[in-house]
Amino acid sequence: MLLEFLLRRLIRTGRLTVRHADGTIREFGPGPAPAAGMALRSRAAARRLGRNPALALGELYMDGELEPVGCSIYELLELLVTNVWSEETSALDQLLTRSRTLHRRLAQFNPAKRSQRNVAHHYDLDGRLFSLFLDRDRQYSCAYWQTGEETLEEAQAAKKRHIAAKLRLDRPDLEVLDIGSGWGGMALTLARDWGARVTGITLSEEQLAYSRARAEAEGLADRVRFELMDYRTWHRPVDRVVSVGMFEHVGLPDYRRFFEVVRRALKPDGVALIHAIGRSSGPGVTNAWVLKYIFPGSYCPALSEVMPAVEKSGLWVTDIEILRLHYAITLREWRRRFAANRDTIQSLYDERFCRMWEFYLAICELAFRESDHMNWQIQLTRERETLPLTRDWAFETERARARVDQEDA
């Protein structure tokens, strides 16, 4: 059987127990730990998993054709991911990845209409879903953890402070463009706490309506506006550009265009901060299941794929920061909150949806905890002398704002 052949080659650490539909039990790996088990409900499920594990594993779990045994879906995936990224199997995995990269530029071709469809697939879900596992501000991106012991709300507030400090909002009424503004939290924070005037642009109609309602409710509609707009259509210069968790949806063919838009959008003394998910081991491909069910058209790039586009744009890179485990901790908190509210989420959708999101949150956490994913922040300017010679000013600004926030809490 193809599945057994693959598992014998794959499981070099720990032990995986597989129970087939006819009651047959097979064990793979030297053991004893980590250990996990799964039950396959039909022969067809075993065949599908053997032929296309990257796609079938998530689909079978969604459909109830694969069940974890003696463990959670997270623990099952943890065992599998640990072995996929072991030294013994990495060469095979890299070979498969290279074969799949032949088609990735087509998969990431995201003209405006396709981009909007891709965004709607995920971000136009019922807003109540996101309120049940995100923080109160609905920050749907990597938080910033100084110790890992903060609450999710504290870590997301720290993320916004960290980014705002890097934007050098050193005088009131600076105009900021927020590319991919989500549910409006970053834009509203920059206006309320930092005195900026912000335009947030998004392709999600649900996020647009929610953000506009928030601006009105918080009395910030005169300082923050939100528009349904593709970033490629922006042509007016502003003082600052920020983009958090949106670059993953740009697609390789448009990287150069993205940074050309950023450069064109910045005034001569402007500053930009781009925050996105990346990978530390070089170019790769998006997991087939994630691409089909969660984020169509998405890709988390290696910096080696991003920097050529930055260089060709003529922008100065003034700072790069890598956040390694920050998103793993963030996703752990999202998983916990999702599990605590699972019954309510199931009432909004159904059991299959819950299983899909459990798989999504688990596999994404493991991508940051066990494989090569991380977050990067790139600070950019048009002119080499825009910012001070050292980064002390950013740290000092961030600490000063943290003291104010603590006093206001």
C-alpha cells in the first residue's frame, strides 16, 4: 500500500499508530515518543492519503474520514510535521517542493478581481466568528510578545505600538495609508493614540463596513476613513505607509509593482513599514490544503524573493526585524479561544467548518513552531537621511508610549 510505504520512510522520530477500516493496526517509527494515532474510516481514505497527503490529510479530517486516536489533531500534526522537517526527510521534502514551484507563479497570479474573490473567501465570513477567537480589537496578524506570558490583548497592543514607533509619527496630523486595513484596529490606533490621519484600504466588504462603523462609534470618522480599494489604484502621496498581514496576498508576480506603489505613495521624507509572514529556508510553496480551503492565491515568501523587488523600486531598507516564535504563541492563543467557543462557532456554521478551522489553526501554529515560518518587518524610506543614524529613537518612542498606555489602563 502506498500510504504504508510513505509512512515507513517518513516516521523516523516517535511513533505513529494507524488503525485501518478493517481493524488492522500498523505502527511506524522507532518510538516511544512523541506518539500519536489516527483511524481511517475507509479504504478509499487510505488511498487518498497515500496519493496526495498534503491535500487529503486536511480533507479527510474535515469529512470525519480520519480521526485522531489517543491524541488531538494538533498532536497528530505535530508528530507528522516534526518528521517532515527532520534531517533525514528534508531532502525528499525539498525535492517535492521544487517540483511544485513550477506552477506557483500561476497560482499566485492575483489581478484585482481575483484578489477580491480570494479576500472574500476568507475575510467576508460571519464577523461573529472572528470575535470569538481574536482579541477585542480583532487583530488578525502576529502579536508581539516580550515574554510570552502576556494576554493576547496586551500582546496585540504591543504589536501596534511596535509598528507605530517604527513609522516615526513624530508630529501631529501625519497622513498614513494603511494597505490591507482589516477590521480597522491599526488605523484607529494610529489616529487615536498617535495623532495621525489615516486612510485604510481593503478588498473585504465585511471588514469595510465593520471598520467604518467603528470609526463612527469611536468618534474618529473625521480622522480615519476606510475605502474598498485595490492597492494598485492608489496614486496620492502620503507621509507614511503601513501594511500588516496583507503582503502574503500580493503574489510573486506583483512584488515589484507593490513596492513601486509604496515608493510612489511616499512623500520624499516618508516612511513605510511592511509586516508579513515569511520563511527562513528559502523559496517554497503554499500548502495545497491551505491554498484550497483557507487562503487561495496566498504565499509567504522568503526574504530572498522580496528583496530584489525592494531594490528595483529604489527604496532604502532602513531596518529589518525577524519575529521567530511570536506567531506560534499568537496562534496557540487563537486555538485556545476557538476551542472554548467551539459550540457557538458550530451554531454559526457546522461541524465540518469547525474541523476545517481546527486543522487550519493547528497546522499554521506548527509551521511557526516546528518548520521554517516566521514574520518579518521591513522599514523603508525614499531618502537615506530621513531617519536618525541609529534605532534608539524607535525603542525610546515605544517605551514612552507603553508607559502612557499603562497609566491609561
